[in-house]
Amino acid sequence: MEVWMSIAVGILFAVAVYLILSRSLLRIILGTSILTHGVHLLLLTMSRLKSGAPPLLGEESGSYVDPLPQALILTSIVINFGVTAFFFVLAYRSYLKLKTDDMEEVKMESDE
Amino acid sequence: MTNNLLIMPLLIPLIAAVLQIFGMRHVPVQRWLGGIAVIVNVGVAVWIVITVRMEGIQTLAMSGWAAPYGIVFVADMFAALLVLTTSILGAVCLFYAFASIGEEREKHHFYPFFQFLLVGVYGSFLTGDLFNLFVCFEVMLVSSYALIVLGGTKRQLQVTLKYILINIVSSSLFVASMAYLYAAVGTLNMAHLSQRVSEAGQDGIIGVIAFLFLIVFGLKAGLFLFFWLPGSYAAPPSVITAIFAGLLTKVGLYAIIRTFTLIFYHDTGFLYTLIGWMGIASMVLGVIGAVAYRDVNKILVYNVVAGVGLIAFGLATANVAGIEGAIFYMLHDMIVKALLFLLAGIMIGALGTTNLKDMSGLIKRYPFTGWMFFITGLALAGVPPLSGFIGKLLIVQGGLERGWYTMTIISLIASLLMLYSVMRIFMLAFWGKDRPLIDDRAVFQDSPEVKREVYHEWSPFRPRRLMAASSVLFAFVILIGLGAGWIQTFVAQAADVLVHPTLYIQAVLKE
């Protein structure tokens, strides 16, 4: 199972890198979103996948899942949600101001 | 020692920021809240330093969950000194902002973002948990995104898109490397990590993970991977650039120093040599940039890169002298870099341009600013009685002890070029023929629009207050230099913990 998940993570990373390297700003933002999804999946996979056990460490429970990565992923999702929302708003603002969403045209300032 | 004091540097700005959001329409309320918060925080930071000095490393386990399970805050002397420097920088920059940031930005949440930025920085310095470090990093970065784009000029939008993208990618890599580390050793508490890594040995997989962390923090600190830095830092108003130059890159550096002295300290061969070369490369490329450009902001930004390189080089020597030097130089660098940007802000505000070609003759109108800039430039290069000297001397000593003669010589040459680049600003901007100030020029009086673009801000330019704020930092540049022997005792205590990770582990895990 871990192997398949790792492959899935690899595919997500590849898609994300492809999107981030494209020119359209929206694709780039989607790329960063997919990248963080890949990272979250990686975090989940890295803590060993176990099915049918609750993330609780009780006195009696025979098997349990490590709850820490899930807490970490939750935190990371929240942060990523905020950052992505901000990025979208920023993209919209810069589209209004710069009249383009093409990163090639969003050139740096004239470097003297 | 458990001590609730450690949460105060975060709580105070956090509460101030929340109250400021409620009082967003009333600028004076926001100013008072911010001003009180930063000054109280200086007091708290001094208290933390004194406590750590008297009683050793302080820890705080959140909600009473003991160390490897809950989140801990740890203040050793290194963190405490950085918190103190941050609080001083924060206070000075806030008062500088009062006189320069302009009403538009004040009404659009400049002050809350500023406080949130400080929350993130303090959190990063104090936390003893790797994931919590990531969270504090994000608090700091999200505020920095907002601060860098606040005002919404074309140039700011252009650079912010890139700045956010590079930081999202590096944050993702941060979480990914944390996932690998968790899989390898099964903990994220830094003290616990240190123990587990020592037991498992730092070869093979853990070496690769350490390398990943180096890339992540290198991106954040602008250590060799600084391609994103010059553009982003040159766009926002001077006070924001000053706080970024003083704090953000240093947080990345702090993370490098902390992880590579506490957790991944076993492999001093390959990884430390790599950090050393990355530092040297940043210095060389940084000074080349600083010498090449004719734009005040650009020159200073490239000096930031060079400074980061020197500190990393101090760490890489991995001996007591080098690490003490790195700590000392880092404290000095935070203050001096912020001060240079604040002084440059006065120059830019006066003449309305960042290009050195259009600057000259400021010394007549602003003699005090001019000489402050001159002496700060000397301090930057490490001229003896000033703050940079001891740090640089120790780093050089560390480099020689390690036997890295070529690298040490390169770093000294780079220091000379740093001095040259700053002196060139001084000579071109302050000497030469007198020019009319921006407010006197007829062109701008008709078109406030043009003036805004030139300033990059809607600035009420009040040079006297700006100078007053800057001179506080300037006093520290002199005092650190004169009291170097006394401060050295604090730095030695800080370096002691970095050189002997067991002290940190014992304090946190209480074995």
C-alpha cells in the first residue's frame, strides 16, 4: 500500500511541477495547491498506513493509528488554504493592475 | 526550568494585533496599541535574557504536556538574545513607520500585519518543536506577503507574485522533509530528534534529510539560493524592507544554525563544508551584486545576502570561535542592516529616487544622517571599535582554526568590497553638488501621482522623527562595539549550548 501511495505522491509532485513551470498564473496557483496535496499525502504515507484502527491510544485498544501526522496535516491544510486564498486574490488584483496573467509578461522591473 | 514568561513575547503582539484590527478606523488607537506592545516586549525580552543568564535554559510545555509529546518553548541564550534584538528592531521600526508609512497603509492594516510578523519571528526563535517552527514560519511569511504587497503598486504586485510562489514551494519542501524525518526517527521535538538522530547515526537516509532541510532553510535565509531576494526586498517602503532585512533572512539562518548544531551535527565533514561553501558563494555573489548596482536599495539588499553568507561560514567552521562569531555577527547584522535601510529611507524620502545617479549633496541638509550612514558602513565592514569587529574577528579565527585558509581570505576580501559598496553610496549621495529636495521640485507639486510612484509610498516625510528613530539603533551599533567584552560573556553562554547539544536536551527532556 505504501508503495502505491508513494507513486501517487510522485505523480502529484510531477503534475504540480509541470503546472508551476507553466506561464499562466492560475495554473501556477493550482500547481502549488496540488504540490501541497502531494506533500500532505506524503506525510500521511510516511507515518505507515493502517486500516481499521482509530487514531486513539487507549489502555485496551489492541491497535491504533498514530494521530500526530493527521494533526500535522490538518494544520498544514489550514495554512495552505489561507495562503492559496490570498494567492488567488493577489492574482486577481495583479490581473486588474497589470492586465495580464502571463508570467512572461509580468516581467521584473527594468534592471537598469 | 518551566517558565510562563516564554509565551509573553508572542502573546503581547498577538493581543495588540487583534485589538488593532478592531480599531482599524482609528489610526491613533492603532499607534498607541502598537507602541505600547513593542515597548513592553523589549522589557519582557530583557527579562528573559536576565532569567536565562541567572538560571540557565528556560522551557515551557504548552498545557502541561511534557516534552516529547506536547509543544515546548525553549529559551536558551541564543534564542533569548535573538528575541531581545528582534524586540529592539521591532520597536525602532514601528516608531520609524509612524513617521513614514503614510495614512493609506495605516488604515489598511499595516500595524496588525507588523505585529503578526513579530509574533511569527518570536515564535520561530522560541519554539522547540520542528512542526511548530513551520507554523511560526508561516505566520511570519503570511504577514510578510501582506506587508510586501500593501500599497498595491505595480512593482509590488510583480515581486509579490514571485515571492509568494518561492515561499510556497519552499514551505512544501519543508513539510515534505519533515515527513521523511518523522518516518525515519518518529518524533518532531527538536531535543528528542537530537537524541534519536545520535542513536541512529547520521548517515544514509538521515544525511539526505539533513540536506533537504539545508535546501529549505537556505531558500528562506537567502543562503546561496537567494535569487528571489533582491527583487522582493527592493520593492516595498524602506521601513518594511528594513524589518525584512533585519528579521526574515535571520529567522532562516537561525533555523539552519539550530538544526545543524542540535540535530544534524554529526556530519561535520561533507555537510558543514557544503554550508561553508554556500556561505562563501553568497558572500562573493552578494558583493558582486552590491558593487555592480547603482540603486541604493539594490546595493543594500545584496549586502544582506553577503551578510547571511558570512554568518553561515561562521557556523560551518564548527568550532567554538566560529560559532561565537556567527552569533555575535548575527546580532550585529540584524541591527546594522535594518539601520542601513532606515537611513536609506531618509535619503530616498528626501530626494525621491533610489538611483545613485540622481543623488548628491545630502550632507548639507542631513549632516547627522550622513555621518550615521558613514559610521554604520564602517561597522558593517567590522572596523574595530564598532559592533561588527568582534564577530568578524571570531569568524575569521574560526575559519583559520578549521584550516580553511582560502575561504577565510575570500571572506575578508568580500568584507572589503562590502565596505566599498556602502562607502560608494555615502560618497555619491552625500557629497557633491546640492540638489533640490523632492518637495521643492515643481514637477511633483502638480502631479502627486508621479510623486507617489517615485516614493513607492504615500509618505508623510518627517526626517527629524525618522532620524530620531534611527539614532536609537545607531546607539546600539556604538554600544555593542564598546561593550563587546560584556556582551561576549552572553554570546559565550549561547555558543556553549550550541556546541554542547546535551545541555539543550537535558533542559528540555529533564532526564
